[in-house]
Amino acid sequence: MAEADLGRAGVILDRLDVPPPELEQRTGWSIKSGGACRGEQCVPLSLPFDVRDLAGRLGMALVHDEEHGVWALGPQSGGRELASAELPDIVLPDRQGRDFALRSLRGTKVFMIAWASW
């Protein structure tokens, strides 16, 4: 499976108390002592292991087919964890309409307020 497809593939399981063996291959997330990890990024999980906790913390859909006794763990929705703690290079207009690069504030504390009219 291509790296771009990781995180888009679902996993079928029949138990919720053990990590599915194909989890890392299909999603890029592996279960370690510190929680669910993908590369350097780790999300803590409750003990004992429960797929419902994993799904909730990673924003993955989890649905149950009672008739067949299986669960489907869907792909990650992509909104609950940060890929990094680094702010992307953002340039915004200041009050006079001139470009202002946030990187010029590197090393100082910044309080940012965002607002939208809709």
C-alpha cells in the first residue's frame, strides 16, 4: 500500500480488546507501551487496550455489524492530533495592508485571535 494511502484504509475486526494485527500496515499507527504511535508522534491510550479508545483518540469511525459479529475501524478523520508543533510559514497583512511574516516573531510568545464573520 502506498504511503499516501495510509490512514485511508479501514480494518475489520472481531474483538475490541486486542490491537488488530493489520493496524500498522493499513493506518500507519502501531500500538506500543506509550500508546498509539506513527513515527515520532504518539497518542496515549487507556489500559487495558480497547479499540473504542483508539478510535476516539484518533478520530476513526468504529461501527458494529451485530448480525455478523464484526467491527469496522474506519480511516482517520485527520483532525485530532498535530502533525508537528511547528507553525507553518504564514504571512498576513498588517493594519496598513503590508505583509507581515509570523516567523519574524520567532522566539517570542504570541497570542493569536482568529475571527470569522460567518
